[in-house]
Amino acid sequence: MKKILTLLSLILVMGCYQDDDLVTLYPDQEVPQSLQIKELIGIKLENTIVTDRVAMNVKLPLDGKYRIKIRQGITNELISQEMITAGEGDNLLKVYVASLEKSGYMIQLTDEFHNVLGNESFVVN
């Protein structure tokens, strides 16, 4: 029962956010050395242990629409997803996760057809 109430509370809190509150794109910023990606496509997190936001770089093959998904780390259950429009190459993003419970999660980058382009794990502390 406690898990059901927790899940319902999380859904309610996540449902109260506006779309642009969860993911923020920072175009035209220089990519710090710690977030540079050598591959043509990928995702790299600034830190794997976070409290209120996950800062990252996503490197994309083409301009277009992509999805940022947050999944529960153990069950792989989809917690949240946001559609973004981003450009080819490096894109700095911040995903706000302050409303998530302290636990392990996976952030996933997919194209608009849900093909996975990259995964990274993080812990909300």
C-alpha cells in the first residue's frame, strides 16, 4: 500500500510540472571538458550523484526531435519523458529531478521513434 501511495504521489507531483520545467536546453554554450563526448552520438552526465538536477551533454546525429526519459533503476519503469528539439552535435541540458525519491535511476536518450541512442545511470541523494 505504501508503494502505491508513493507512486501516486510521484505521478501527481510530476503531472503538476509544466513541460519546460523538467528539461532545459542551453544552446550555444561551450561544452566543458568533463562533458565532451568523442563518439558521434551519446549522452554524458556531469555527476552520477545528484540532488535537484542532472546536467548533461547529449550529442546528436541530426537536428530534430528527441526524447529524454527517466526510468526507475531497478524496475526500468518509465517515470517521466520529455520531447526536446535539439540541433546536430553537442547539446547541454539540465533535467530537474528534485521531486524524485532518493533512489537509483536511468536517464535515456531516444529519437522520436523511441530508438535508444544512449543511457546513463544516476542516483538522487
